[in-house]
Amino acid sequence: MQESQVLLSQEGAVRTFTLNRPAALNSFTTQMLGELLVAFEASAADASVRCIVVTGAGRGFCAGQDLSDPAIKPDLTPGAAPKDIGALLDGFYIPLALRVRSMPIPVIAAVNGVAAGAGANFALGCDLVLAGQSASFIQAFSKIGLVPDCGGTWLLPRLVGRAQAMALTLLGDKLPAEQAQGLGMIYRCVPDAELAEQAQALAQRVAAMPVAALAATRQALDNAMQMDWATALAQEAALQRQLGMAHDYQEGASAFLQKRSPTFTDR
């Protein structure tokens, strides 16, 4: 049997996915991408999970797509047809990126070391991104004649603006975690030795919150980027109508009025 390329662990209501190819800086293979999607789907269906943390084993988060994977490795035989990279995206990256942004619970990326190419954009597609001080983000696509994928073309201009997104993607320079925080690309840069602890503490905090409302907030913010003012206001009303009839609002409002801590259970 093949060794699992995504390790799963759980502490309370927080499930951690650890990308597990440390010798290859956790670069993506079709096996890893498939295991990740299965792990997200299983967690979405598991009521015991209220927050997910994704991190990498060893000294890197994810160096992007492994170019030696048979799905993408060029065939150097004279006259051989090029590999269809679009098929790799259709079959693996797009379903994964869509699943992350539609999870019923928050997803936190804890970036340890390099996050390059699709590995960087996979992390940026999560709801909250923490990174160790030695971590870095690299849009490596221009170095091999490709465009950003795994959502990078959508995410980067919205996170850092067009000018910075163009510089990052065209030049492919390494962006240290502290600068990524300064640009608004990630939530927080923390000392390397504290990354795992701080990510877990944040995840436990989030897991105790009304996660259904947090997932709806993600949906509202993402959708509003494509909306005019009036449509965004209407979306807010629709979501408030839905959430206002749910347990967590009733519990939260009651706890506020009764001056006690709420217990949220919706998902």
C-alpha cells in the first residue's frame, strides 16, 4: 500500500491535515491532491469537526506541483505529445479549490517554510493564513512558462491589488512572510517556534464560535466582490433572515442578554 500523503489528527473539534511529503517539500502529486479532497469532503460531513488546520510536515508547507508526477512530467521523447495540464486542473485543483471555499466550517493554513506555486495559492484560498517568520510565498509559474492557478489569478489582485499582484506573478520573486502580512496577503506572521501552537489556539477559538455564521460570512464577502451595492445589501438581508432563524443566533442573543457564555452548535 502507498504511504498516505495527507496525515489527519484531531484535537477536540479541530482537525489537522498535514501534507506528508517532507523530502519533496510536500509538493503536490495527484495522490496528495486526491487525498486532500477526500479529507475535506469527510470533514464537511463530520459534525465533530468545527475547524480545519492545514500545515506541512518538515521544513516546508508545499512547494507546488511536483513536476516529476506522471500526470504532468514532460515526455522528452521526440514527437511525443505534451501533457494536458488543463486536465490536471480540471480533475484535481479546481475541485479542491472549490471545496475549500465552500466548506461549512472555517479552514486555517499554518504555513511553515516555503509555499510556492499552487502551494501558495492553496494556502491563500483558506479563510485565515498564519505563517512562520521563515516562511515565504513564491508565485513560481512564470519561471516555467505558466500562469498562476489554484485560484491565484482571482485571489492575488483582491488581496494585494493589481500592481503588487502583477509584480509577484510576473517576476516570481520570493515574498517573506512578514512582507506578506504587511501587504495584507496573510492574516499574521508569527515566530516559527510558535506557529503550531498559535494555529491550534486560533483554531480552537474559531471552533467555539458560530461556525455556520462564519462560513456564511465567507460566502457573503466572496460574493459581494462581484455585486453592486444594492445586491450586496440584499444578500445580507437574505443571510440574516436564514441565520436569524437558526439555533446559534437564538443562543448568542440569549447569552448576551443573560450575561453568560454562549454554546454554539450549528454547522
